[in-house]
Amino acid sequence: MAAEPLTARTRTIVDEITDMLVSVVGEELLIVGEIGPATTFNDDLALESIEFVALAELLQERYGSAVDFLGFLAEKDIDHILAMSVGELAVHVDRVTAGRACAS
């Protein structure tokens, strides 16, 4: 299945998620190369569970409780979680926050 094209807003969210990931993991994360929509959390970034929790907290602070990253993950099987990309998370954030301004 082909990935849906990203809107300008979703691309902005990808950039914001990238900043959050650097904040959680550290600048050494950038050694893996540019983080973009196709970057996977497991294969490319090798995030650990505690880093997922920290990312979930930052997402909630930035976008509000509607994002519910951990709930979003709970709806997925393990193979989907392992293959999930930054772009997929950004699309989810965009979808659940659409129609309302995000707090800065």
C-alpha cells in the first residue's frame, strides 16, 4: 500500500516530532542521517520503550491529550509497531488535531 502524500501541516508535524526525538534521545540521533516521514522508529532509530514513553509525554504537552500516542500504539499489533514511521505518527497527530489550533 502506498503512503498517502503529506500535507504542509503534516510535514511541519514531522519536523516537530523530529525535534522531540532529538530532545528525547539526544543530538547523537542525528548521526543516523536526516529524519523524515519514512524513518522508522524501530529499524532506523532503534527507540527503546522508555524513549517511546518520553515521546508520548512530549506529544501530549505539544498537541494535547487527543493525540494519545500510547493508546494509538495499543491499537496496533507488534509488527505494525515495529514498522511504524515518523510520517505515520505525523498523519495521526494531524488527523486528531485537525480543526483546532495547536498550543505552542
